[in-house]
Amino acid sequence: MEFPWVYGIASMMIAYLIGSIPTSVWWGKSFFGIDVREHGSRNAGATNTFRVLGPKAGVPVLLIDILKGFLPVRILPNFTQLEPDTGPWMWFRVALVIATVVGHLYPVFAGFKGGKGVATSLGGVLAVHPGAASICILVFAAVFLLSRYVSLGSLCAAVAFPLAVALIYQETSVVKVGFAVFLCILVFFTHRENIRRLLRGEETRMSLAGRTDGNR
């Protein structure tokens, strides 16, 4: 069938607006009277929320940011008449993930200054390819527990995503493999400053309770 362009474009706008919800900013201001953008790394993401406000704020912000990426991809395609697992269906879901992540990176509700998109990307990946997402979570957890660098864990998980899709699940779909490579590159782009600090040995380590050293 012909792709429902009007609904598709409207859905991408909805996904962008959902991604634009500045969870860390609203949660910090509502429950702690603190704007996380004025503390720590000044980043409006879950990691800086953990660093500034601890797990009581960091955990709900992380979960909501994951849901921001997951729900649009799981719900919105169901209102089309597209056949699941066909090319148009997969392209549509990938487009929704990207729209949501762009919303998180450049939120209209927070002056277009958002987080780095890892949690929201994870939510989208959980919706599109839960098996590969599980591998990414395990890689992140292992690297983080060994190094205490959230950024390094995120970068390694980003690399694990296309590797898992191509090598472990042996996907041949251009859409799925291309999407995995794109998200990997995007994570490296949003973490370019962290990469520089890692190379200089200046990156902040963090425990599950929050910041342990440094202030980035």
C-alpha cells in the first residue's frame, strides 16, 4: 500500500515533541528546586541528574527518557495499515526513533539545549531491536562497573549496537544495519567533548550514588 505521508509526518512531529520533554529539567525544578543545567556538567540528561541530585532523581529521569524513545516507536506505527516487518514499516519506525532522539538533543521546550540522547536512543532500540538493546545494556554495565566512566560505557555500548545487529543477529536489512551505524555515530558526536577528556585523563568518574570526582 501507499505510505501514509500525512500521518507519517504528523507522527514524526509528535515523536519530536515527546523527545523534547526536558525530563531532567522539569523533574529537578519540580521536586528539588534545582535546574540541573546550572550544575555539574550543565547537561540536561540523566547522567548529570545522577551527578547533581543522586539516584532519587536520576533513576526516574533515566526511566522516563527511555520511555520517551520507546513509546512512540511502539504505539504510533500501530495506527497505520502498514504490514509489520516490511520496508516501509521499518523505515517508519527508524524515522520515529530519530525524531525522538533529535527532540531530546534539541528540545523545543528547553531552548533547544538537551541531553546527549543515550537513554532516549536506548528506548528506541528496545522498540526496534530488543535483543541488540539487551547486549548494549550488558556492555554498558560491564564497562561502567569496571571504569566508572558513564561516557565510556555509552561509547562502548554504541559500538556494540551495530556489531550485535550485523554479527550476532546477522541482519542484512539496509534499514536496520544503517540505523545501527547512524546511532553509533550520533553517540560519538554527542560525546565528542567526553572523548577529548577521556584521552586527557580528565573525565569524571561516577558511582551509582552520584559524582565521585571532578565536576564535568
